[in-house]
Amino acid sequence: MAALLADENFPRPAVEALQALGHDVQTVQDAGLRGRTDVEVLTAATAARRAVVSHDRDYLRLHRTNRPHAGIVFCTADVDSGALAVRIDQALQVGSLTDQPVRVYRPSIP
């Protein structure tokens, strides 16, 4: 299972759902990183060998400029935290996250 650091904007229910699926998820708040810049969060996550999981598109830009890193999981917002966690879990089955951006999009509903 993946070691993740959930950014400040990532919902706690989704963190808990990922933990229930077996992932090692720490929040920015729990790590003492509240209010830090995205660069600082990515740097701390990399030092802790955790991929950042966030709704913030800025991390996709940081993927291009701040390497190496332990991985970035960008997700579109979803009010169904359980469904979001399942999609993230499925996306993380790709293998190593090192230096990889993983995109997880909420399905379109007609």
C-alpha cells in the first residue's frame, strides 16, 4: 500500500477511507505542515518518502519543476469520499510513484 501525505485541501473523510483501504496516509496538519507552501509540503513529503495527494493543480506544475519527488496524486473533488478513495486506490496499483504524477478524475455524470 502507498505512503501518502494529504494536502490541507484534501478532505478528512477521504483520508479515513484511504486508511480503511490499507494506505498509510498522514495529513499535513498531523505532520505539522499546516500553512506551508506547496513546495515545502512536497519537499517534506519527499523527505518522508510519501506521495502528496491533493486537489490542488499546482502540484502538477511542481512535478515538472521540483524533482525528484516521491509522487503526486492529483484528484478532482468528489463529495463521495468513499468513491474517491476507491478511485485513488485503483490508480495507485500502477507500481512505484517515484517522480510520477497520478491523475484521478471524478467520472462525468450525464
